[in-house]
Amino acid sequence: MIVSISGMDNAGKTTQCNMLRSKYPEVFSEPMHIKDSPSFDETKHDENWWFRSDNAEEFTEVIYKCLLERIELAEKVKSKIVLLDKGADFYDSRIIATLIMKGLKYNEAKKYSFDIKMKYFTSCREDLKLYLESGTYKRKELDLTSFEDLRYNTYLELNKLILARANTRYINIPTGDIEVVNDSILESIEDIYGDIRTSSSSKILRAGTTNEKK
């Protein structure tokens, strides 16, 4: 089973993925990021590359290619539930927002990204899509004299507006205490996968009993 956990910046996606993995290592995989794809080069594909105005086609091709490679890797993972940090559909809004920042109009950016996406994705390959509603979604320390900060926060505003227009159906996880959010995520996963918490607790108890006998 493949589960994506999406949300704006600072929503706690990575934190929640790591919590699930830490609590139930026999069930959940390590969270998989786009940077885990073989074609993603962290030294080349940095923020400046992301927002360059002259590479719309290269940018869109690279991101969707990397997302395809990631889902192919995820399908080979032996864990019962594979966690994706940000789903492919969530990246649609990020790509469209970036293309607008590169100079395309909204409808042009939407069609442009869709046409390229169809080269890599003809169907959804995630079993469950969760969206975390929490998060400031902005850089914590906004420097009004920094072009990079202003550019990035404008991009995030666009991302949020485009996401609101998207047709993707997410299961929304409301804002709350970190443990409450984690419980909500688990409940949503268990609705499809089946019991995780009780069965995992039983294994721990059985292991403890065995150790006591020894």
C-alpha cells in the first residue's frame, strides 16, 4: 500500500512520516522524497534552478520523471505501507505555480504541465492521499530585503491558490496537536488497510512475555 502525505511547507509532513515509521517500523517504510529519485541532482536542481525563467520544459520534465522514478521505487519496497512525502498530484500545483513564476499564464501553465505529466503518469499509483491542513506554509523568518524570500513566498501563495482549484480528492487531516494529527492519520490509513495499532501492541506484548520467560 502506498500512502502520500501532502501539505504546504511547515505542515509537518516529514515529522508525521517519521513518527509513523518510529512507532510502527514493522509496518511503515522510511518516507520517500523526490530527491530519492536517481534523476534528481541536489547540487544542480536547487532553488535557483527551480525558478529560472528559461527552463520551463526541462524543469517540468525533470520533476515528473523524478516522481515516476520514485513511485517505481516505492512499488518495490517490501514494507507493508510505503510513505511518500508529498504526492504526485500535490506536485501538480507546485509545478503550475512555478511555471507561472517563470512567465506562463495560469491556463497555459496548467495545460503545459498536464501534457508533460501524461508522458509519465497515465493513472494514479497512490492508494491513499492525505493532506495536512496545518502549517504556516511560509518561511519562518521572512526577509523583506531578500529577493529569494519574496520570490519563494509568492510561489507558496500561488501554490495554495492553485491547490484550492484542483480536483484532487484528499482526505484532509485537521490542524491539532502533533499526536492528535498522528492519530488522525493512522485512523485514515486503518480505514483502508485495517488495524495497525492493536496488532502492533500485541506483538510488543508477546515479545515482552517471551523475554520474561527467558
